[in-house]
Amino acid sequence: MSRPAPEVVTPHLLRGWPLPELKADKESRGRVLIVGGSRYNPGGALLAAEAALRVGAGKVQVVTTESTATALAVALPETMVRGVSEDSTGQLTLEAADIAVELAQECEAVLIGPGLGDPESARALTARILPGLQTSVVLDALALVAVTEDPSCLEHLQGRAVLTPNLTELARTLGWEDAKVEADPREAALRLAARTGVCISSGGVVTWTAHPDGRSWAGAVGGPGLGTSGSGDVKAGAVTGLCGRGAEPSQAAVWGSHLHGSAGDRLTAELGPAGFLARELTLQIPRVLAELDT
């Protein structure tokens, strides 16, 4: 069966596909849980949490390492932070899985991955958490290792998930050579979407969002300035926050990618492609949202 032609993401397309309306109180705007961070990279979870709040999620909770929990809570006082045990290398132990599953029962969306630092511990943690989730899920960074090992691990979610790999992670998860993915990122994203049954939102100069049914969306905002440490954490947090607000996965992925890229464009125009930091992207996201509301 032939696939539909890809759609180009424009402000016109997004205005015709509006996000769920923001409600007046935080409970009705959705609760998000982020599982991530490590002793030597606590910032990944912080960036994702702030991005989720900036797109309108009502509440954000973070499960992270005990040694960094207090600092993260002080840096982002709008969140609830739960510190759990870590191993000798500063990675989350499997205790985090039980706590995450418990907290997720009252959440609309769960993000796993930002700031996790060891592939095997990330795989084990993600594989332990996923069976206990019945809500929208976003997997980013090293959490994708669980999908590489078992592409069916998200099957029970019935499509209520988004994977947000950069091109290197897309290649690893799909089992392709880097050059093959770089030559045809749309095809790679569609193949992984078909294999896993969930939406894929890739990185790259053109961001491809792929749906398991063959639909795809091309976003060309952002440019080389987004190739900075922590940028992917911001995007993953934005997608998760939109899921928390009630957007279905493909809408959250398309909108989240556009908000992330457009924030990068605004900063590039002001500071140049090498002049901004990932944390500054989160400050631009509400401005892009406001422009799309006009």
C-alpha cells in the first residue's frame, strides 16, 4: 500500500490542528512525570521538566538520583522532585522503576530518558517501567535502548507513545548504518514507526515525524544552532508536556518539534547559530506558542 505524501509543517497547518485548550487550573492542564538524570548529568531532566511546563503542562514531577534531587528542586521550584537510590556510577537503580510506576498512575504523560548515562542501566530501568504504564509515553536518548532490544515493548500502549531520537539514535534503534539514515531520514523514521507501532520524531536539519499508518510530517525550522548539548532534552520535554495537555501523540510530536525548532530560529536570529544554550530555548517556546495563537 502506498504511503500518503508527506506534509510540510507550517503555521497554517498548525493553526488548523489546534492544541487542546488550556484550562484555568493546573489539575486540568495535565500532570507529567519525567524519569531521568544521573549524578553527572542532572541537567537533562531539568531541561525536559522546564520545557514541559513552558508548553502548558499543569504539574511536573521528576524522579532522579538522590544526590542531585535537592539541587534540581531548588533550580526548578515549580516541580516535585523525588530522589531515589543510585549505583556506584551515579545511575538510577531499579528502585526508580517502582516509584515511577506508582506516580504514573495519576499522570497523563511519562517521559523516560533525559540525562540517563549508561546504556545497560537505562535499558533495564526502561524495560522495568514500561509494562506498568497505561498513559502516554515518550522515550528519549538512552531509554531507546529498550526499544532496540525489544521493538514490541510499547505494544500494550496501543500507539500512545512517541520516540524522539536524534539521527544517530535513530540509526542505532533501527539497526541501520548512520549514512543510510542520513541519506533518507524520512524512510528511517517511517520504518521504525511501522516496527514499533508508535510515532517517531527524528532530529536532523529536517525533522521528520512519522506515524505507524504511513503519514509523515516534515519540519524545516531550527537549523544548526539546535546542535547543542541539552537541545534534545528540551524537545522531548515539550512533546511530553503537550501529551500531558491532552494532545494525541502525532500532534504532540509535530507541534513539539515545531516549537523547539522555531525557538532555535528566534535565538539564531538574535545570537547566531553558535551563540545560544539549550536552556534558553525554553524561554522562547511560550513566545512561539503565542504567535501561533494569533
